[in-house]
Amino acid sequence: MRPTFLIVGAAKCGTTSLFELLSAHPEIGMSTIKEPNFFSRDPVFQRGWEWYESLFAGREAKLAVGEASHTYTKIGIYPHAVARIAEHLPEARLLYIVRHPLVRMESGWAQQVYGRVTRLRQDFNTSLRTVPSIVESSLYWKQISAYRTHYPDERIHTLFLEDLKRDPHGELARCFAFLGVNPDFRVPGAERPRNARAGRTIDEPLGDSLWFSVLRRLAPRSVKSAIRYEIPPAVWDEDTRRWAIERVVDDSLQFLRFYGKPPDFWDFRPVPTGTRLPPEIEVGSS
């Protein structure tokens, strides 16, 4: 049993919400693990097909079966993912959900700090310049273009988190139609926010050790709170915002144009002094 579709990203753009919303449809079966990362991470891929197919056991009667791994659109880190997917799932359908690229960077930074991927408590602006994946994951046109060399456009469905929040039932109906299931099914509570982190906190350095992690799980709440600290907000400085805009704006405009959005769908204002942007973005900038 192999999936008929994949949610390939982008990171911090609502992949978990989309996974949960699609899983509510009676004709769709999702993997038992939300993010198998099978095609991207070599150690996982080496577990083999028996392990991967076990994630879809019991879904044989479903019309559409899928999984969601945002690492599939991190081609700079996982360069083999696209080729593996195209080779082993040539008939698959692909869902790609995106959001404002700068907002995605903010959320991506918070997630990487929270998950201790960087293992450095760098401020937001320093991290953007030193952790390439934070910016690269916002290069949506670059990421999806890698798939377009293997898959026809009719088997790639792109949606925007902003639209999903505004009209969840309409966006889900389009997803359902794309996947070949009943588009009239309405997901109960689709308007409810999902995957909202209760508290923006992170373990103190001691939390990186295995023995300490075990002890912390057994500790009372009062002790747990004493060994965590709040993640600081992502606050842009002018130079870094200009630097980030310059790296994503051409990619963003291509992506928006191809998928039928106006060039100002994502507002890059206020544009920092000295930033040279295309005319369609400069209009009304401050």
C-alpha cells in the first residue's frame, strides 16, 4: 500500500492543519505518522518499503491515501527527495501549501529554535543570515519547479494558507476534487485553528541530554516551568529585512504570477530605504 498523494510542504505553512483536515474526510486515509520523511532523510529511506507501506496499513479501501513531510521541499538539505518521489511514486498527486515568505521565515526560525535544530540561541536576524534553510524554505518557486520537471501541472495543487484561513471549506473542496474524493464533504470545525503552540518556550541547555529529558517528563509542572524560557519574538532589523526581501522577491513574484495571484498578494511593505524592487511591488510602498 503506497500513497496516492503527498503534502510536500512548505514548512510552517499549515501542513499539520492540512493533514488533519484531509484526514477527516471519510474517503481519505492518512499515514499513521504525519511526517515520515521517507524520501528525504537517508536513514529513514534505508528502513525500506515494508516499513513505509506499514504506515498506510488498513487504508486499502480509501480512494486517496497520503502523508505530509515538509522536508520534501527543502531541496538544499535533501537533494534526493524529488528524484526518489518521482521514481517511486510517478503517478502521485502533490499538494503544496505556502504563506507569506517573510512570515514563514519568522515561524520557521521559532520552530528551529524550539526544536533545537540550530542548537544556538541566536537572535532572529543572525539566524536568518547563518542558517540557509530558513530562507530557502521560502523560495517557493524554486522548490515547486523541481517537481514540475517530473510531474505535469495538473497533478500539482498549490494552496495558500491565507486562503485556507479565509475560506477553509472552499479551499478544502478544491483539495478534495483534486484528490478525486467527494468535494461536497464539509469537515466539522474546519474554521478552528490547529497546531497552535500553547507556549513559546524552550528547554534550558540541560534538556538536551537524554537522562535529563526522562527526568523532566517525570517532574511536577512547577519544576518543568523553572527549566524553560520563552522564545523571544522575531523582530526584523532594517538591513536584514532588506536582505531577506532581495532574496525572495523575484521567486515570490514568479510563484504568485504562475498560480494566479496578484503581485501584491503578499505585502512586502514597508520597504526599507534603498531597497530596489520591481515596479509592481514598489507601488504604494513606504
